[in-house]
Amino acid sequence: MLNISNNPLNKKVDLKHYKSGEKVFHKRHFKHFNRFLMAFAIAGVIILFLPWTQNINSRGKVTTLTPDQRPQTIQSPIPGRIEKWFVREGDQVKKGDTILFISEIKNEYFDPNLVNRTGQQIKAKEASVSSYGFKVNSLNNQIAALKRERKLKLEQAENKLLQSRYKVQSDSIDLEAVKIDLSIAQRQISAFQGLYDEGLKSLTELEEKRSKFQEKQAKLISQENKYLASQNEVINAKIELNRIGADYMNKISKAESDKFTAESNGFDAEAQVTKLESDFTSYEMRNDMYYVRAPQNGFINKAIKGGIGETFKEGEQLVGIMPANYDLAVETYVDPIDLPLVHIGEEVRVQFDGWPAIVFSGWPNISYGTYGAKVVAIENFISENGKFRILLAPDETDHEWPEAIRVGSGAMTIALLEDVPIWFELWRKLNGFPPNYYQPEGNASTKTDKK
């Protein structure tokens, strides 16, 4: 009957003479089939004009709304060796509970009395600082005493200089008086010599006058010596005055130098005290870090470093913890071409893995097993998978999300866009056009017509 033979039986045998052929090739069957096709075509045309909600489908996973509620690992800021575990995997812990105890592995921290010894060093250095302070005070007192003594000595030297000047002035007056007496005696000798020559005076009187004149000359020389000695005393007084100033300046400078040295040593000791106090605080904090504690309430997920005696470096992950209190969210990704269509506050339907659902992506009201969500954050930089990250939070006006959902489980998201006829959506899909570009209510509407 396949007409593959050179002897066509369909022309020799009439199938209508058989019951089966009579039933199959009867004309009324074609009539029913044509009616069926007509009804199907009419229904198809009607369906083409039904509304269809444009959407963006993507895969995601359950996460938390804020970063501090997401699963985290606990690290130790110092290297060490595990000595004792205080929890098991799956245990619930509260903030501050001890998870494990570690010991030191660095040589410089092996001393068990390191904190006490550092405290003793601090006390010794503080005593040294106090000693330098006392020495500075003593030197200040010494400097003040030297300045007072210098003042008195200078006053004494100035008085002596003034006395020497007065003595010079007195000797100068006496010298002038002697000079006057000498000139008087010389005139008297001249007068007596004339009288002697005239015979009016005797030789004895003349010799007496000459003797007095010589005495006056001797007195003049003696007075000149006194005058020069007085001037020399003035010079010596000035020299003494300068010497006293220079001497006490050296003494005061030396005392001030010792003072500055003591102050410098004191500052250096204070710096050492500050450094030792910093070391002391660091050692105390380091001792406290030997106990690894829970940063918040949660559950122990997994011990990344297990066993006893296992060593680790600073910053290395030790144990994973899941916060006890968290707000669920869904992390999903959209293609760059769909990013302009997603806005903050956009409605999204979410289907969680493990929850049965009947999904009609274009008819969200008919879908079953999906939950409402809204866009709360849109990443501005593309992720490593070549898509943009979107964060969804539960829609408070919709059904609550299942309580049994766990962070990390998968989810399917359907972002609801604009309502269009089904024929338009089919035409868009066939041509590979993106969904209509639009803005949420309240913003300027921008649409691209497809012609």
C-alpha cells in the first residue's frame, strides 16, 4: 500500500469495499475534521489577543538582606595552634561564647609571664622618668641660685668699680692740688731768690723754701702714682666685672646643658614608657585572642580547621557560622540587555527549589507556588558571570515566604514587566527583540514601537 512497487495495487483494489475503508474514507469525517480545524483556528486567533505579561526569567539563590546576616567564617588575627574545642558542628552559640582555645607559636611570645615582666619594665621606666624630673627640678634650683649669686656678685663688682672711679676722681683732685702747691712753691722760690740776691732774705730761708719745693715735687710724684694706681683699680674692677659675668655664664650654661640633657633623657624615658605601655596593651589583647569567640548569635556550620595541635596563620579561616537572626532575600542576575528594564521597587515572582509550583510566566495571577518579591538593590558593576546582580526582598503585601527556606538554596525569579497581547510577544520572540522599554509610574514613559 506504500506504492513502492511497480504494480500499483491501489488502482486494482478498491478499499471502500472493506468495512474499515468504508469507515475511514467516508465524507462525513472530513466535515467533522474541518469543523475542528475551524474552531481551533478561531480559538487560536482569540488567544493571540489575550494579555501577556512580559517578563525576565533568571536563576538565583537565597541570601540575606544585609551583609552582617550572611554566613561567615571566623578567623584569628594571630597565628596559633588549636588546643581545645568548646563546640560541635550544629551547636547554637551566643555572641561572646568561646568556640576554641589556641596557643602561641611565635618565639617572642612564648614567655608565660610576658605581660607581668612588661609591667615591671613600665614601673622601672616610670621611676626613671620621675628621677629625671627631680634632676631637672634640682638643676632649675641650681640655675636660679647661680643667677641670684651672679646678680649679687655683679652688684658687688659694680660697686667696687664705682668706688675705684670715685677714688680716681679724688686722686685726680689731690693731684691738681699738689700741682697748685708745687707751682706756689716754685713762685716762692723765685721770689725768695730775688730777695736773697738783693740781700733781703737769708740763705737759710732760701734753702728752706727749696727743701719745701722738693717735698712738693716728691708729693706730686707720689700723687701721680696714686692717681695711676686708682685708674688701674678702675680697669681691674672692669675686668673683674667681666670675669664674674663670664664665669657665672659658664656655670649657668653648664647647668642648663645638664638640665636639657636630663629633660631629653626624661622624654626618651617617657617614650620608652609609652612604647612599653603599648606593648603591654598589645600583649594583654593578644592573650585575650587566644580564646576565639562567636561574633554574634548563630549556629556552627563547619569546622574548617579541625583536630588538636593543628597550626594556622593569621587571618586563616577556622570555623563557619550562620547568624541566628536574618532577613531572607534572593540574589539573582540579569543580562545586560535587560538591566534598563529593572528598577528599584519592581515586582518579581520567585519560585524556590524544593517547593512545587505551576508557573505561567506570562500569567502571574494564574501561577501557583510562587512568592512575591521586590527589587531593593541593583549592582552598578557587572559580575564575573557577565551579568548584573539584583537583590530581592520579600513583598510585604504578598504571601509570606516559607519558613523552611535556607540560605543558599536555589530560586527561579520572574521579573514582571509590561502587559502586551500574545501575538505581539510571539512576534517579538521570533524577531529576537527585547521587551518594551518602559519606566515605572511617576517617571516619563519611554517605549520603542516595533514595526
